[in-house]
Amino acid sequence: MVRLEPRQQHSQAMVYLSPVLAIIFTLLSGLVIFSLFGKNPVTALYTFFVLPISTVYGLTELLVKATPLILIGIGLSIGFRANVWNIGAEGQLTIGAIFGGGLAIWFHDSESMFLLPAMLIAGIIGGGLYAGIPALLRTRWGVNEILTSLMLTYVATLLLSFLVTGPWRDPAGYNFPESRTFPDAGMLPIIMDESRLHFGAILALLAVITGWILMARSVIGFQLKVVGLAPAAAKHVGFIHNKLIWFSLLVGGGLAGLAGVGEVAGPIGQLLPSVSPGYGFTAIIVAFLGRLHPVGVVFAGLVMALTYIGGETAQIEIGTPAAVTGLFQGILLFFLLASDVLTTYRVRFGSPVAERGGSS
Amino acid sequence: MQSEQNGRRGQGEQPLLSLKGITKAFPGTLANDNVGFDIGHGEIHALLGENGAGKSTLVKIIYGVLKADAGEVIWDGQPLTVAGPAVARKRGIGMVFQHFSLFEAMTVQENIGLAVTDEKDRKVLRQRIIEVSKGYGLPLDPDRFVHTMSVGERQRIEIVRCLLANPKLLILDEPTSVLTPQEVERLFETLNKLSSEGCAILYISHKLHEVQELCEHATILRGGRVVAECNPKVETPRSMAELMIGDKLKPPERSKPDLAHSPTRLEVADLSRASDNPFGVDLDRVSFTVKGGEILGVAGIAGSGQVELMAALAGETRMTDNNDCIRIDGEAVAASSPAKRRALGAVFVPEERNGHGAVPAMTLAENAFLTAFHRMKLVKGGLIQTRPTEDFAADIIQSFDVRTTGPEADAGSLSGGNLQKFIVGREVRQEPGVMAINQPTWGVDAGAAAAIHQQLIDLSARGAAVLVISQDLDEIFAVCDHICVMAEGHLSEPRPIGDVTVDEIGLLMGGLHDQSSPPLEEETSAGAGA
Amino acid sequence: MNGIEWIVPLVMTVITASTPLLFAALGELVTEKSGVLNLGVEGMMLVGAVSAFAVASSTGSGTLGIMAGAAGGALMALVFGFLTLTLLANQVATGLALTIFGVGFSALIGASFVGFAIEPLPPLNLPGLSDIPIVGPLLFGQDFLVYLSFAAVIGVAWFLKHSHSGMVLRAVGESHDSAHAIGYNVIGIRYLATMFGGAMSGLGGAYLSLSYTPMWAEGMTSGRGWIALALVVFATWRPGRLMLGAYMFGGITILQLNAQGLGMDVPSQLMSMLPYLATIVVLVLISRDQTRIRLNAPASMGQPFRPAH
């Protein structure tokens, strides 16, 4: 008989170990899934996880995908610590792209060096404002932010679709649903030759450092943690819950908006009906996989980015369906949640000490 | 089995319940260690012991909520495996828990119907509830929702729920901690009636004078072991207490304070506030003062408004249009934030240490920072000063004898007593001018409780004003100079402790409740209906 | 006569648009009443939709498809139950994981079924009864799942209010510690409630792929699972009010689809926003009555149950 016995203290070792366990189990599942699809499992795993990063270009592609994941992941991890569940990062990303991209479209002839910074700021503001809606609804009327931020994601996607098929459609684009391409002054500079790796990666790094200082050392970080762990204690010492909810959502939304404008001013170069393969949702997994810790988020971002480019590579090389990526991501999160139980509980085999004497 | 007066056991008379060698371990503690004793038919048997002695664990094993690691339960001569509470109930064992297992959003009838499942007909059940509850002096209205009922009334549901199953053994776990002295008397009448009808009672308590009044047999537990069996009516409270605690008893030391020239440090005037909780109690013109060097006790049963009062004092709820009704060292603070009040040198210890007074998942250092960061200057430039914080926590641990591995230990890994010592120590170490503390020693072992009481007394001796809110009258009488009573949101006039009797306090604690309960009726023709 | 006959097809389309929501929300209502918050409704609906379509398309049997849909949803709910009830994982995170997994898993299975067509579920057409003007087609001309949804509302309402087991379920959701102390198997009851919720979500998805638009497309639930969650809050956990809410949303969906025909010259994407914006409005309206919510919400919802042994 297998039992779960509560531990005296959180196992620090398991906190680091359980993501590793989750990854291992996911890989094992990958072996099974690929076999079921009639592909050689080992070759498939190799194609998925090793081949994509076996070249320098592959590594830069990894970083290109990881950039938005890390940016958003940092923002989400801060909020999740405070029990603020921003599920609408995808929508905030979209609005950030719209705000920043809108500037680029408006000033499409500009060569000013102020255009790009303005776009980045606009993206942050856009994402922040959009996250402010669930913040307002939660603090003012107590409406759960999971549902509101999620509903708004659908709205944002529809808005983007409306804009690129209608008022912002490229006049010279043969009626394709896309905006005009951004001017050079509105594009993020490439920081490595022969690659698509852009300045956004530097911004992501800055976000990681700032996030670390905030959560590990600052008073606001402490307040966020207390509010998430023990709201009654936070109220008792006067931490203002509403203020912290706003902070969490604005930071999360701002970073998601930055990621959004980073995508359209980086690898994409224009506005399209879809500017993200679900980064806002994958970033949720990144935050959890990274244990809500900035350094962990970096590693987790790299791992999740790998699932994206791995999926693309596998699709091209061995013809696996595109949906395999989403499947792996979901499985990874499942195994992570499952192995997390080992941080607070110990597995024990056998029954408790048997009863002495008669019992019938 | 015909009744024997209070279960005097004859020769060769088989006990109703016989426990042998019951052992139960939890991670980190051995809750029951080879426990064994007997209970006869119709006997009222006390199970005595301090907090943490293993009493609750033992009765949960008897009732089937927990499974023993080893040992035997022999019921009516036959070995018994109690697979769960439903089995226990069928055998005739009933239990009234210390923490009621009731459902607030459901009616009395639904609550009872969940446990009394052999009566499928709702109308019949309804009738039985009315009859039995009235017959034992605990009348109940089957259609009332539990959340509208007082704590004492809720206990009636628990008891009637057991009685409807015709128990042969009724177990009560610390039943009187939530009752006024008058309600306790009524409960004892009910229990004596049950005993005379042949139902045995297992009565768990740490209150010696009650046990003396009620029981002729007692088993004393200490540290999970049986240390004595005695007849409470023959023993002295002192000897039983020493057996329970295992030490020579030392009452807290205090000298009578001279308050004539002390300044008033905490002043509350006409504090009225509706509760934020729809099931809570509204405060109504609460007024009192506490001088430097004084300890004021606020007595009252649970749910009288203590939580609301504490929240108003600490600043969790604010009086935005009446800043004057609370003054700390003369300054009006009723509309101020908790931070402002703490900055003025007031500290607060709420009732619940897990999640309110401390954060279990955080370290002791972080918990120390939680309330002390301003007063102990632990913040610079928006950043936490980790070294000074750790030193402060280590200082608390050292000075207040907190048994733990150090400031980096999780607060949740400490025992109740040690965590409470840490929390009280954290506040005392900030050298406050005013302290308000709610239930200082609830669920805390005797040693830690004594230490905490001494800390409060020493703090007041240094000139601080201390407010102790407690449901434990013994504690208030041991520690406080003055006493007032909170009932249904009203506060009585504070009186010197030497001038009042327990009876007077009891009447005040009961508020209006006593008038709703008629005296126990015998089966005479004078009884209406039934 | 012609004056009111247009009502019939209109009401019929509203009913069909509401049915998936009704199934999913009703299932989640029971799950939440037992104290479990399962945010994975969207994922379970999609798995139900793809399972139903795959089986119906492969076997030609609508009945088998319906059963497969329910089974698919229940299976997903079982995984959720194992993680949250046995392994005590965080319910919010696990529900999200369930959705992410469900989206990916259904896309994978459904990849080989994209573009296939099947016969939609046949209307019940009870002889004689369906010919009664107006009421006839309305009440008797729908397919089996629609009637099942009506029966489910009545069944769940009766179960919760009048049956002993329903009372036990409510008690478990109200206070799992008390229910455990009395001797009820909290975990077992919650497993059952969660799987019921999963099966219902699966049926909601099955209705989409077998009847509403008989086809499979990735993500075809378009957020209905999330709207269902909002509906449970809106209904303050009461089945009657839930039905009202579901039909209201069906109405909004139909309005949005027919806007152009009704002469409203609004771009289609903006009209498509209506259901999502309406959900937000509904949530705000209901959240303002915090007292009513506190009195009706299962008090232990979302909290993990850790029994001592």
C-alpha cells in the first residue's frame, strides 16, 4: 500500500528536483506518443529536442522564442506569488503589439531614432492598460480575474483581426489580412549577425534581473509573497491588497505588452491576424516550471522555447502534426504538478504498524 | 443494563469499554503511548490532560476517525474494529467534537439528518428532534440555519444529534470551553440525567473544578501516556494538576501595580461598527481604558465580538468617520492604518497564529520582519536588511526559549506552543507601549502558557498597557488586574478582579441567551406536551 | 398565424446554441457544489467533441459518438481528480493544465478528422406530437441531446434539493472537515462529482461536433468552456438560474450571428466579441452581491482536503 505522509518541512531538494523529474517523465511520454504515431521514438525525440539546437543558428532561434516567454513569465510569476491569476497575458501581448505596431504604422515614413523607444513604451502601456481592466474589476467589484482576463484575450484577438483586415490593412498588400511592414526605424536591432536574435533578448535579461531584486530583496516583493500565502496576515499588518493586485496585473500586463511589441518589431516586422503561437499561455507553464523564481523562469523559458522549435523541426523533418507541441506542453505541466506533491509529502510503502491482539 | 448510580462498578461487572495498549504516532510525535483504561456502564469518566497530552487523538480512535497503530478496543466484552464514525454510531458510541462538525449554510434538521441516517422519513425525524431536544433541556428548532445560532446553541445540535442515535457511550471533547458558567450547569444536568439512564459519559477536559463536580472516575494523560487513575471527588485540584503537568505548579509572579499615577495609554470610546462578516457580531458602543502598567482582561464566549474588536484595534478595519474613538498614548488612530498604529508603539497578537499572526510557509526571520520592520528599522531604500532581520529573529528565539533549529526554520514546523511563544516574543521585543492580545494561550501546552503569562506580566511591569482578550476565565483571573465582559458586541463596565465572582461574570457572558432556554423538565404531568 | 410563426425557428436556434453551455455549466455546478473548482472545462469539452466526432465518424453511430464524448470528458476529469484529490495539487493550476493539455490532445487526435463530414444527430420527431403547431417542433423536434439537457437540469435540481445523496454532496462542499468527521468519504464523493462534471462537459462538446456544426475543427469550442464557468457563478450555483443564463447566452450568440441579416452594419469581428463582453458584464453584475455569493458558494470550494489517518 502506498501512502502520502506530510513532511515536517518543505523539501528544498525536491523544489529543484521536481521540474527535472517532470521533464524526464515528459520525455518518456514522448517516446510512447511517437511510437503510437508510427515514428521511431528515439529518432523522433532527437529530432524534437536535440536537432533544433545543434547549430549556432538553432541556438539563436531558441533565444528568439525564449525572449517573449521569459518576459511574460517574469511578469506572471510575480503575480502568481500574490495569488493573482493573470491568465490573459496572451491578450495583453496582443494589445501591446497593437499599440506599438500602431505607432509604426502611423509613422511609417519616419526615420527618427525616437520611434522604436516610443513603440516599446507604447507596447508596455497598452499591455498594462489592458491588464488594468481585470485589476479594476477585481478590486472594485471582486470579480475573479481568471475569467475576465481570459474573456479579454478573445476580445483582443478579434480586435487585431478586425484591424488587419480593415482599417490597418496594407494598401499595397493584395488584400491579404496584414498591415504594412514597419519602417527600419521601428524595428528592433539584430544583436547577432546572421540570426534573428534581436534587442528584445537584452530587455528580457533586464527584466530577469529587476524581477529578482524585486522578489528577493524588496519590501514590495515581500508584501506580494505574504498576500499570496496568508492574506489575513497581510491585512493585519496593513499591506494593501488592492494596491498589490494592481501592481501584479500592471507589471504582468506591461511585460506581456512589451513581449508583444517585441515580436512585431522583431521577428515579424508587421501586424498579422496572429502575432503569437500562444506565448501568453505557454508563459503560464514557464512560470510554474521555473518555480515562480526569476532564475528558474530563464531555464523554464529555454525549455519551453525548445518545445516550440522542436515541434517545428519535427513537423518538417518527420511529419509530426503541429499539435504535438501543445500536447507536450500540457503533459509537462501535468507531470510538474504531480511531482510537486513530493515537496510537501513523502511517499511511504506498506501499512502503518499492524494491530496487536485480536481484531475482527 | 439497569442504571447504577454514576456507574459504581461491582465485582465481576464487565466494563462497557475497555482500552488496551492503544498506540498512535504522527510524524514527529507519539500522540498515544500504550494507553489503557476501562469505562463502566452508565459511568461518568473524565479524561484529563493538558493541551497536547493526546486526549483528542485517543477519542478520535475510539470513534473511528483515526486508526490506531496498535492496541485493542473492547466493547461490551467483544473486540471491536471501528472502521469509521458510522460504525461507531451503530454500535452506540456518540461524539461531540471540540470543533463542531456542523454545516453553517444548512438547517438543524439537515445537519442532524446527515449523521442520523436510519431515519429516512423527514417528518418523523423532525418530530424526534423536537421531542428529544426538549426532553433533555436543549430545545432546537429544526428549520433554523446553523449560521444564525450562537456557539452554545450549536453545541446543542451536536449533542442532540448523538442522543437521537440512542448512545450507550457519549464522548464530549472539551465541551465547556465555549459555554457560560450557567450553560455549563445545564449541560451537567443533562449529562447526569443521561448517566442515570445508563448511558456512559467520557468527558475530556483540562478544567479541574468541573471534573470534580461531575465525575467519579478519571484517567490522567501526560505526554501520550496514562500517568494516573483517580477519583476526582476525592483528590485535590492541586494534586490532579500536578499529575497533569508533571511539575510543581508555579503560579505567575506579579506584584500589585500602583496605577494611581499612570497615564492612560489605550483609550476606546463608543466604538460602534457593523461586522464585515454576514455571520459576525456588530460592535455597540464599546468603551474602556487601559493605563500603563495595567492588564485589562476581556472575558466572553466565542462569537461575542472579540474578533471584530481586535480587528478594529489593530487597524484591519477602520473607523473612517470617527478617528477619535481609539486613542493610543493620546493620539487618535481609529481611522489610521495598522502601520501607523504600530509606529506609535502598539502591537497586536490575533487569535489565529496560523495564517493571521504568522505565515506558516515563511521562515521565522521573515515572520519577524512581518510586524517589526518599522519599529526595528529593518528596511533601507525599499530593500530588506537581511542580516539585522535574522539577528532579531535569533534574539527572539533565544530570549523566549523557542524550540526550533533557528531563524531559517519554517514557522509551520514549530509546535503550537513554540510558535505562540515566538509571536508573543516578537511583539514584546519591540518594547511596545500598548499590547492587545486575543486568546494568548489557546491550544498551547502548560509550560509555554506559563511562560507567555509571565511575559505579559513583565511587559506591563515595564509600563506598557496590556489588553488580554480570552475565553478562558482561569487565565484572566490569573493574569489580569481588571475584568470586563464582552457579550453580543457589548462591553460591560470594567471592575477590579478582586471584586467579582465567577457567577457574576458568567451571567454577563451569557447576555440574553439564558432567557431562551427553559430549565430541564422531569417527566411529570406539569410538563407541557411531550 | 404568420405573425408569430417566425418565433419557432428563432427559439429553436437559441436552444441549440445554448445546449453546449448548459451541459458544461451544469456539470461544473455539481463539481463545484462538492467543493472542487475545475477550470479545465474548455479542455474537457474539446476532448469530448473530438472523441464524439472520431467515434461517430468511424462507426457511423451517433449514439456511440455521444457515449464516447461523455467518456472522453470523464476520463480527463479523472486525471484532474487524481492530481488534485489524491496528489493534492493546486486546483487552479491543474485546471489550467487540463485546458492546455485538452487543447493540444484534441488537436492531435482530431488532425486526421479535419474536413470529414457526418450526418448530424436526427431530431427526435415523436409522431403526432411534433406536428402540433408552434409547440410541436419546439418541444419535440429537437435531437436527443437537447432533451437530455432538459432532463439533466431537472435531475440535478431534484438531486441537490430533495435527495439524501444530494444533501451529502452539499455538505462535503460546505465543510469537508465536518463531513469527514461524521464519516463520509469526502475524496470518493468528490471524484464522482468531478467525473460527472467531466462527462457533462464532454456531452457539451459532443453536441457541438455532432449536432450544432457536425464537423471537427481545432479549438471549436471558442471559449464556451470559460463562459460556462462564468455561468455557474452567475447562477449562484442554482440549476434553474443556470438554465436561464445559458439560454440568455445562446440568445446573444444568435444575435451576433444574425446581426448582418438584421440590418446592423457592424464588422463581424466586433460582433463576435459580444459573448465575451457579455460574460464580463454578467460577472460584474453578479459579483456586486457579495453577500448572496457568500451564502450560496460552497464554502470549501478550491481548498485541498487533507485527512489525517
